[in-house]
Amino acid sequence: MKKEDILNFLDKKLDGDYAYDMGYILGSMCTEPLDFGKEVYTKYLHKNLGDPGLFKATADLENELIADIGELLNGKNIIGTFTTGGSEANIVAMRLARKSRPEIKDPEIVVPASAHMSFEKGADLMGVKVRKANLKEDFELNLEHFESLINKNTCGIVGIAGTTSLGLVDPIVKMAKIIDDKDIFFHVDAAFGGFVLPFLEKLGHEILPWDFRVKQVCSITSDPHKMGLGIIPSGGFFVRDASILEHAGFEIPYLAGGGFKHLHIVGTRPGGTVIAFWAIMNFLGIEGYKKIVKQCMDNTYYLAKRISEIKGVKLAADPVMNVLGITTESGRSVCEMDNEFRKKHWMLGKFMDLNLIRVVIMPHVTREHLSDFCVDLENIVKNLKLT
Ligand SMILES: Cc1ncc(COP(=O)(O)O)c(C=O)c1O
């Protein structure tokens, strides 16, 4: 085929995808990467960090970037790596937890019921048992139940800073106290919150410590491809100190660039996304991110207010970050509501276990999109007789 024909075909074919700027994507934690990042990525997309000896300068840049993001997470000399996303970072964390206690025959990790599915994936891959602590009525973690699940087989615990369903932050300090005298790996999943919470704090929001300020926290997931506006896929895994990684890497002796220890699930991995994110972070800076997070929060409060004015539905919880849950006042299932929204092309998250519809107010979501959404919400509530 001729190049021109191929490009025309692709344009037509891919027109079937949703685009962020259409306004309908209200249920995704990813967004349009920053244009400047795309530009830089295209220039460097051939770099392979699976063989870092060949791309030493890119590997240096990654380490520099990890340390910079580590500072944002209130750590010093933080090490770590880019990953394909939050799932890979969480699975790597689980593996470190398991490795840290080789004497445990039937290892377990304790997670809140709101934990992301990646911990189940990791458990399945590694033969680790996941024990899930209940949430309370208000969707916060039930700490007593969490503590009761910790036993001699517990090699790791997980706290979440920005839950997938509601963007809530677990009581990390209290969880840390529970394991203070125990040899248990503490991982914080801030895949979404990692590029929101630091800027919310700088904007004056009161957020309890959840990051490397809490000395028991061993590692953190924080994803550039969510609120960092990085290229998809760009995940991030951050570790407090090098000793944690000592026994964890897989030696790859035959690499052209020289022997290297792999921590990742993947072998070949992109350097272009890392370089692009270095550019994005340096371009936006703290002030740039603060502006983006503030705009998302302003839109979140706008939507929260509009929802509170519609009889028949309510917010599942007060928003901490730019994630909102909508549920029915009567307790009726949100499934019909979700179906009606889909007929009108709205793409939302449906959480059956919590009976809520999730809206993520990402940078691509405008006030106008939200206003249109609320008109449809009002009509759907009326038609379904939810009032
Ligand atoms: C809290 C949390 N952790 C992990 C993940 C997984 O991230 P990814 O889809 O990048 O693998 C998500 C995804 O939404 C998430 O919300």
C-alpha cells in the first residue's frame, strides 16, 4: 500500500475511537499527554532502557527524574524506575514484599478492599494471598479490621493515596503505626494521587502525611501517565533506599550494553516516555502542575455542587481530589443509570461493589462538558423515576 493510502485508512478506521477532547470521557484516569511531551517523545522513541548500557545518558536522565519525583514525594535520594503503569509498579512492589520475607511459606499481603485489581493480578502470578480489609459506611478503611488481618504470614501491606473508585486517601500514618514493630513491607499506591496530592498540599489543602515522610513507607507507585500528563504508558515505582532492591534484580548477563539487573516485568522498555516526561516536568514545573490541579479541583467542586442540587442522586463521598462518585439516594442500583448514560455516549466508571458511578475530572474535562453531563443526569434521574 502507498503511505498516503495507509494514512487515509488509519484516519478513517481510528475515527471510531473516543477522543479526550470530545468531552465524553469522564471515567478515565488517563488524559491527553502534553503536546510538548509528544514532540519530544517522537524524537526519542527508539531508545530502549531494557539495555541501559547502550543508552547510558537516557538511564542517567531516568535516575535524575526519579530523584526529582522522589523529592515531590518528600523523599531524599529516592531510587526507582519508570514502568508500563501503576499495575506493573504495584506488582513489582508485591514481589519486593515477598522477597523481603523468604522464610514465610504461605505469604500474605493485606490491602484495603478499595485496592486496585493489580494486587490480585500480582497475587495470582506470585502465589501470594491477598487479604482485603473492609471499608466503613463512608468508604474509609476500617482500621480495626485491617489490623486484625495482619498475622505471622504477612509480608506486606498496602495503603492507597487516591483510591481508584473515589480518590480517597487511606490513613497511612495510622497504618504505619500498626506495623511499626514488625518486619513488614509497606507499599503506598499513589498511582493516581502521586501527581495530585503534592500540588494540592502546595495549594493549601490539608492532607495527612501519606508519602516518604512516613518513615515506615518502603515504596510508592506514582504514575506520570495519569495526572502527570505523561505519554501513555508511563508508570513510576519509587523506593526509599537501595538496600531494598539488593536481592530483587534479575541478572541479565548477555546484554550488548553490559550485564544489568532487571527489576521490571518487561525486558525491552521505552526510554522515549522517560525523556518526554523529563521534558514535561521541567517545562510545567511546580507552578504549571499547581495550575492544572487547581483547574481540575475547581471543576470537581462545580460538578459536586450541581449533583447536590439534583434530587434522587447524591455524592458517595466528599471529594479529596478530582474524582467523584455518584450514587442513588434510595440505594437503588446505579446500573440502569449507567446504561442510560452509555446510550448518550458518556463513558463513565461503574463500581458495582460500592454502587456508584465514578467521574474523573481530568485536565481534558471542561466546565462545558460537565454542564452537558448534568443536563443528561437530570433527565435520566427523571426518566428512571429516581426522585
Ligand atoms: C490506585 C490505582 N493503582 C493502580 C492503577 C493501575 O494503573 P495502570 O492502569 O497504569 O496499570 C490504577 C488505575 O487506575 C489506580 O487507580
